[in-house]
Amino acid sequence: MNSKTIKGKSTEAIQTLLDGLMDDGYIPTVAFVFLSIDQDIEATCGVLDRKNIAVFGATAAGAFVDGEVEEEGIVILLLDIPKSDFQIICENSGHGKDRDAAQATANEALERFSNPAFILGGSSIRADGEMIMKGIMDNCGPQVVICGGMASAPPVTGLVTYVFTNAKIFDFGILAFVLNGDHYLIEGLASCGWKAAGTT
């Protein structure tokens, strides 16, 4: 598996950088997109969608890339994982429906993989991270591997945040990048008071 990062202050800049990578023979299958709230989510997803690249995206007040923090721009991590080994699921959670949405996410993941591993993103400061974790564990068991975090935005925006894929954008939703746990190992750490779930 090869990974590459690109960053830019506009969708046009991302388009140029992506074209350059792919012209050199790199064929990514998935993009982890972190962008500031003032960027055009639909246009950025469109650039990736036209290249047949799956999108796992979230707004961010700042993103770490190449040892620096990028603000007010777009940062993308590209991977060339076989499409048979991952799935991206995005569910609208609605107010107070975090556990239900997480259970639906887990059910969909289990239809694809017998041993799914999750990287999760949530889109609202009002979302209940504990209920999201419990919803996944309800259906996948306490041993399931989960890591991730919440979308963010500068306080001046009123804390409206988004998660998104190629075709969906939610200001109150759950986003999951699901890997075949029989083929891949996910490791992470717990911070900000969250309790680690799954194996160390």
C-alpha cells in the first residue's frame, strides 16, 4: 500500500496536484480529505469522484501534513488500497440518534466483512461519541477495533461541521471507513477522555 499527500488553498490547486500524481502512474482508490469550512466540499469531492476515488471527508479547523498545520485549505491523504478491502459508510444521525446510526453503520459493515475495523468521524459537536462507540460495539462486539475523531471548525463559524463522501454531506452524521480486519491492522490511541475500544 502506497500513500501520498497533497495540499492546496483551492479545489483547482488540488486538481492540478492530483493530475500530476496520476500522470506519474499513481492510482489512488481512497482519499482522506480534511478541509476548512470555507472550502467548496462538493467541488472537492467532484475532483476526486471523476477520478473514481472514494472520499472519507471532514471539515477541520486545521490539519497536520508533512509536519505542519495547514489552515483554511484542503489536505488530502491518498491511498491505493484494493477496493475489495474497504468500504465507506455515511449515515445521517439526527439529534439523539447517534447510537441508532452507529448500529446501522455496523450492520452495513458486517454485510461486507466478517471482521470489520473502523475509522470513524462524527460531524457535530452535539454528537455523543460514547453512543457512537456503543452502537458499533452493540453489533460488532466489544473486541471491535475503532478509532477516529470528530470534525471541527473555527468557533467563529458557529461550530457547524460536516462529514462527507462522494455523494453525501451531513452536518449531523457518522462517517466510517471500514477495513477488512483480516487483512489490515489499525492502531491508535485514545485522547480527550475517550475510552479505547478493541485490542491495543
